[in-house]
Amino acid sequence: MATLTALLPADRAHAAMTRLDRAARHLATADGEERTLAQLRADALADLLAGGSVAERPAAAPAPTAGDSRASGSGRPTVVVTVPALTLLGRDDTPATLDGYGPIDLDTARRLAGEASSWIRVLTHPVTGVPLALDRTRYRVTTALRRWLGVTSPTCVFPGCARPARDCDIDHLTAWADGGATNHDNLEPECRHHHRLRHETKWEPLKNPGDVDLRWRSPLGHDIEVDPPPF
């Protein structure tokens, strides 16, 4: 065995990892596939670099190629960057944030903004950055809101869980049926395991109205603070 490493700009590395992850998750759906996601990512990377196609599936179905939309979602990996408007205009030096990575330099942020084919606009408070204009009228979480939650809570909010928010369910802290709204104050990412744990056991997330701090109450009544974001 050997190790292959590459030092890349953060946005290029994140986009590459996103593409490998999508390819691995697609391959994992094949009947009889026993490799872990980490092994599938490694095999996909090796095949893409060595031969231009993703690791073969154990079944007879053809393997998706590097340009196949089945392997890479819509073709080009999505890179989500949050950039303050004043920063783009050159009026402020508040850093931008690359979803899944953290702060990035402003030159990179402006380059990505210039290359963007589409924009998602969210009105935020100029001091706290808290979203002010979000969809509060329906149950389904919008793509823009899901992306925002991925920035404010990059991983599953259960203590000690590091599963990325993009792979999590979005849970209403106060159930929709009980009057809970679909907004950033009442939504948090939870991996499928901890989402079920929350609803099938006495583990309970607690959050005061208007408060950004979330904590969990165990079945024994102990309160546990949520891990802080990595930036």
C-alpha cells in the first residue's frame, strides 16, 4: 500500500472531495458491494487518476465515468461559499466561509463569486449575521436554508458526532405538528442514527427561543452542550 497526497487550494480540494464522495455513494448502492465509503473513495480516486473511470462495480452494470452525471451529481461539484456583500464590494474585510472547510482568503472568495453560475441570496443581520428573511411558511426545508444550516452547524449537532451536515437529516426541534416553524431557529442537522435516537428515546434537544446555543438532555436528566463549530 502507498499514500498519495496533494496540497491544493481549499476550494479545489473541497470540490474534488465532494465529487469523490458522490461517486463512492453511488457505487455503494450496488448489490453485493461490501467496501466502506472510505475504501470506495480511495478506489474512485485511483481509477480516475490512473484510467479516467470510477472503480468498477461488482455487478454487471457499467461503471460511471469521471464525466458521468451519475458519479458526480449534476456534473460539476457544488462549492458553497458565504461572502458578506460588503466584502465583495471592497468595503469590508470580513472573511468568507467555504462550506465544510472554514474561512478562506478574500481573493479566492471573489474569484469563486465571479465564476458562480447562480446565486442564493439570504438577508442577514449586518452585525450578528443571523438570517432575517427566510421561508417560514412551509414544512419542506429549502435548499438555501439547508445550505445556511450547513454553515452554522457544519456537522450533526448531537454531542461527539462529526458527520457532515450535508449527509444529515434536517430536524424540527419543535415538531411541525406542534407549531414548530421551518426556520433557522427551529432546525438543526442530525445524522440518521441520532435523528432516530432523538425520536425513539428520551434524548431531547433544548433551545431557548432566540438563543443560538443548543444542548441535549439525556434520559437521566443530564444537560450536555453541543460541540462548537470548527471555526
